[in-house]
Amino acid sequence: MDADEVLLRFLGAMERLTGAVIAATAHDIGSEGGIGALVRAVNRRLIPRNRELPGGLRYDVHGFGCRITDRDGVLIDVDLGPEPEMLIFDAWRVRRFAQSIGEESVTELELSATLEKLAGEGILIVAPTRYGVWYAAPPPSER
């Protein structure tokens, strides 16, 4: 699998896993909440920072984001971006996803180049942070 394919699978897994966590925690964070609402609820100590959910889904809130793992070990790790509910990621996080699905051969350098390319094509949004350039998928309404 090349870097383009890994990144597309990451985006799909990000949507699937964040959606599953939001659905499973809706009674705690409200039906309108996203990962940002989950992080805020954790920071207010309304819900646990780390939690096993039904079906083997697990979330771990950290600093500015959340790591989610499904029962098969598929892992996504995202931070909150500058806009409400914007989820941002970098090549390192996509590489960790690739490793979780058994794609060891794709490098962080290849993923960085693919992220840059897709941002140039308008498929991803550039989200500068104090840690460097990160990326986000456009909201569903803009895809």
C-alpha cells in the first residue's frame, strides 16, 4: 500500500472511529458534540479520561486531542484544531495508524509528501500549529 492509500484509509478510519466514539458517548456529552465536546467533558471531569466502550472501542484523551483504538487494534490519534470540532493530524499520527493496520513499509517522509500534495489539491486543509504544519479534512459539507 502506498502513502496515498494509507492516508485515504486513515481519513476513513478517522471518520468511522470518531463517529463511533461520539455515538457511544452521546448520553455523556450531548448529541451535538464531537471529539471537542468529549475533550471538554473530560477536562471538566464529567467523564473519564480513558474509557473502554461497548464493542471493544477505546478512547484516551490527551492534552489537546484523543487517541481511539478499535477492537482490531486500528488506532487513530488526532488533536483539536483552531476551529470548533476541527480534528488535525500530522504525518507521525498517520504513520502510527499505518503501523496499526500492518502497513510498516510506508515512511513518515512519504506520508508528509502525500499530506502536502493533498493539501495542494484542496483535499486537505493546512492547519498551522505551534508544533509545525498539521492537516485536517474539510467538513463533510465542503467535501
